[in-house]
Amino acid sequence: MRYQNQATHILAILLFAFSFLMCQSAEAQVNYTLEGIVTVQGAQGKLTTGDGRVFKIAGLSLKEMAQYDGENVVIEGSAKQADQLEILNVKKIQIKPIDAKKVVLPPLKQRQRPAKLVSYKDGIMTIGNVRWGQKPAQANLSDGGQAEHFFSIIRLRPELVENVYFVLKPFEPKLIAAHALMIFTFKPGAINTTKGETSQGLILTIEAWQRVNQKFSLKDGLKNAFGSSWILTSFEDYLEETRLAKEELVLYPVVLNHEQKTKLVEECVKFASVNREGEYYNTVTNNCTNNLVVMLNRVLEPKRQVNMWWLPNMVYNLRATLPVAVPKMLMKRGIIKNEVYNINNTNSHLSLKEHGL
């Protein structure tokens, strides 16, 4: 445990330092000529190239950047050095009309399709794009997670929720790296598809939405390299992936009353259905873990809510965003219990009842 805590602190420091350096302006030394589309949000302009790279624009005033918002441009500029290419200092910029026929980006991974709330009437949430299981001919993860899945339309009764679990899925190096997700279990009859199928539970997993030619890395997650997708899956679908990938899930019970559990189900479905096109996943500030904490904050009483920033809009609270650090913080605040349930490829075939969940 001592070594795990040390590793967590080291990772926190490294991630903070990396994020801080990304935001600093400095004399640039690496020259570039790039073509892409300019977007302006708030006081920040960005250039997105045809191959998916994203650069923060420096050297132009907000008024100057606004002239190019939404335009395809060619930029001559420079970055600080070969391993710090996030900020592009502009020397020359001009509009270049785009030929849409020449822009063909690789498709996004089908298995990461986000959910969609169709309606909420009479206590029933009708939800589309709920991942329901892998297609049999592709039921393996040897292709790097590109196996195609079935998706279903479900009818969900949030008030029939029984338990909520904050979940870690460790990956190498396991002392410092993990994915986080949320499992909801329900009383019988809470989940039904339009084809009459049922599920034992619902899972929310927030992921870096990758194109088929991309592979996730923590480092690339700091560079606006991926979209953001909030995925709802059946309990059986996610457990099938756990078994096939020989992964492990570590479950912590969330301490909520029934009204809070019901509200949390509603909030997670609602925000999983937000159109996030153009939004970027970020390893630190917009990831699989901190967004689960954001969802919890929406239903927690004020004294148990988590402050997401150490300094408002300047320094992010890494204890609320690093997967391996979050459980300890949530336990300290009484949000999750100091109880652990493990599911892995040897027992993932068992039902929730058999797991004792």
C-alpha cells in the first residue's frame, strides 16, 4: 500500500507538471506549415489538421482569430521544441478553400457509440444506443477493441434501482493506471428492450472516443487527440468484455439513499445523451473518472460534495480525477464504502445475485 501511495503521488505530480507546461507560452523554435480548420471558443483558438492533430493558436489576438473561426487555413508558425508541440505560434495565416471530397477521416470505433435519451414519460426512460453485446463472429478483443457490438433501445425505470457501484478496471502499470466506470443494479423488470430482452444492470463508461486507426494513451489524452463518448451498456455486455479481455473490475458500493440513487440514474442517462461532437477527452480534466465524480456531486448533499479545483479554473484537484487516487478520497468523504468486490474473467459469467451484489 505504501508503494501504491507513492506511485499515485508521483503520477499526480507528473501529470500536473505536464498539464502546466502545456499551458505556458515560450519562445518557439520548431517551424511548421500546417493546413487545417480554426475554431475559437472563449479566448482560445485551435487549429485541427486533417490527420487529427490539434494545436492551440498563439500569436494572434482574439479579434484576429475570430476572422478565421470555422475557416480552413494554411498556417506558417512554430512550436517551442520537438517534444512540446501543443502550442503553435502563428507567423502567417491565410484562408484556403476546402475541397470536401478530399477530406476522408477514418470512422470512429463502433463499440464506443454514445447513448441517446429518446423520452422520459410516466417514470420510464426510453434510451437508444445502449450497447447490448458483441456480435458472435467478432467476439474477441484481439483487434484492439474494434469488435462490433449490437445496440438496443431499452425502457428503464430509474425508481427500481437497488445499488450503485464506483468501479475501477486496472490496466498496466496497475499501480498507477486504471479506467473507472459506474454500475447500477436494479430490481427485476427495471430494464427491458423493445424486443423483450432484459438485463441485470446498467453500466456507464466514459471513454476517449477513438477512430479505428487510433489507440488510447494517457499522454495523447492530454493533447485533444480523442473525442469524448459517454457509453451505456448492459451489465452482461461489459462483463463479456471483461471475460474476453481477461480484465478485472474492482467494485466499491456508493453510499446514497434511494432518492439519490434514482436521481443519479436519471442524471447519468441525461448527460450520457448530450451531443458531445467536438468535445475532447482529457486525461486530467475531462476523463472517465472525474466525470463520475461530477455526476455524484449532482446528487450529494453539500457537505459531501467534492471540490473539483484546488484553485478555481487554474489548478485541477488531481485527487478527483486520477482513478487510483479517487477511491481513497471518496471513502474519506463517506461517499463510498471501504468494501471491495472483485469481478474477473474467472467469475464474470456469474449473475449479480451469485456475486452477492
